[in-house]
Amino acid sequence: MFFCKAKKARLGSIPGRGVSFVLVGAFKFIKMNTQKRILLVDDEQHIIITVKARLKANNYDVLAVGNKETALEQIAQYKPDLIISDTLGNDGYSLCQILRNNADYKGIPIMLLSAQAQKRYVLMGYAAGATYYMIKPFDSQEFLAKIRELLKEN
């Protein structure tokens, strides 16, 4: 997002794109992306399709990847505001630890998704650095409410 101090400036947007802009003078555009970016990491395609559709329907910019290695490659370029990751066996826990030990990424909230409801797995998630651990299957309204909370949205 950019801030502009111009005497003649108009704010506009592109519907359905989540992009706002400031028109300064005759034809100068300064792009301001208003969508929050979410990196979704899951190895199950049907989960990716379902969760990504729900997030996009709620005006989030979503990049979905299928494993920890691709997630680590994409984080620097994509610069997510939130990471939602399946536990991926133990790779989801490992992803949390790697990100929490990196000064550039330690402030990004991480939501772990898992079908493992036993207390020891939940505690492993928090010990690895997860901000929140959600058990699958989950209620979509609760899921979206937690995302808004993690992103500090109203």
C-alpha cells in the first residue's frame, strides 16, 4: 500500500480484484493491494480446492502449494500475511519451526490444520510455533472468524 500527498488525487478501485489505486494528476497510478495474502499448504487436492474457494469468496488472495519445500520457496516472493498449513505428516510442524527461527518470517501467524485431535498433537503444533491449531473437519464460519482474528481484521 502506498500513501500519496497530492493536491488533486482520486481514490478508485477495480471491482472483484481487491485492488485500489490513487489517480494523481493526469495518468499516474499507484497500486494499493487491499487483499490479505494467505499461503495455503496442503498435500490433499480436495482440501486445497475447498479451502481456497472459501478464502477467495471472502476476498483473500490465496496461493496454494502442496508441500513444505515449495512453501519455503514461495514465502519470500509471495510475502503472505498468514500461513495455513496441514501438518503434512510432520512437515507442517517442521515448517513452523523453520519459520519461527527466521527473523524475516517469525511474525507471520501460522494456522495448522490437522485431523489429529489428540492433545499431544495439538501441543506439538503450539510447541513448533503455530499461532493456532484447528482440527479437521472444521466449521467454515469458525475457520473464517479465526482467520480474521489472526489477521487482526474486524
